[in-house]
Amino acid sequence: MSPTEELVRELVDREAIRDLSNRYCDCLYRHDLDGLVTLFTQDAAFVVKDTESEVVTRGRAKLKRMFARLVSDINPQPLIHAQVVELRSADSATGRCYVELRTNTVQLEEAGSGYYEDEYAKIGADWKFASRRLVAIDSAISLRSYKVI
């Protein structure tokens, strides 16, 4: 592969990964749980961490139940900022982006802030979340909303 072809591939991969976070937000806003879980690999993990504890959900079926509860409990409306992507190989990458979490079901306009630490995997032609870890910096939302019942 020529240097130009390699650069174009890297740019296309970075844009696809950034679009993954945008589609994540869009699916949450529209309550499209089926679309949301397809953004994750089959065995993906979603981790939520605050200063006291951590909740881990693994696999698409459990992710769908967790997101359904989350939408029902707090109706999250995330806003993603300052996304950084590091390509590790042709099918592996990591990244971080900052999030403001808003909701219209809690007595707060802004429900919290934090950042996502992501691991991405390229499955066929598509980039997916292999893991997404939400680190809460300032949050009025209990981790209970993220637990799968």
C-alpha cells in the first residue's frame, strides 16, 4: 500500500470511528435500541464507573436490556465533545471522548458529565465498540440505572 493509500485508509477509519459515537448518541435520542446494540460487537462490554463503584454489562442481549432501562429511567441525551482516536492496527483502535449527559425526566437539565474510554474493533467493513467505559466526573444519576435486572 502506498503512503497516500495508507493515509486515506487511516482518515476513513478515523471518520468511521467518530461517526460511531455520533450514531450512538442519535440512537439514544431516538430510543432506537436495536440500532444502538448493533454498534457494539457481539461480546462487547459497557462499563460505568463513578468514585465508589463500577457496573459492567457484557453482550448485546444484556446491553439492550440495560439501555432499555436507562431510557425508561432517565431518558439520556448525551452530547459528545473532543473525540480522540488512536489507530492501533487495521482492525483495532482506542479512543476517548468527553460527554455531557442531559435528561428531560430528572429535575435537572444537566444530569452529569464525564468521558468515555473506548476500544474499537473493525468487523468486516464496519467499526464497532468492543468496549465503552463511561467514567462519571459529575453525576446526579445513580449507577442503578445502568444495572441489568
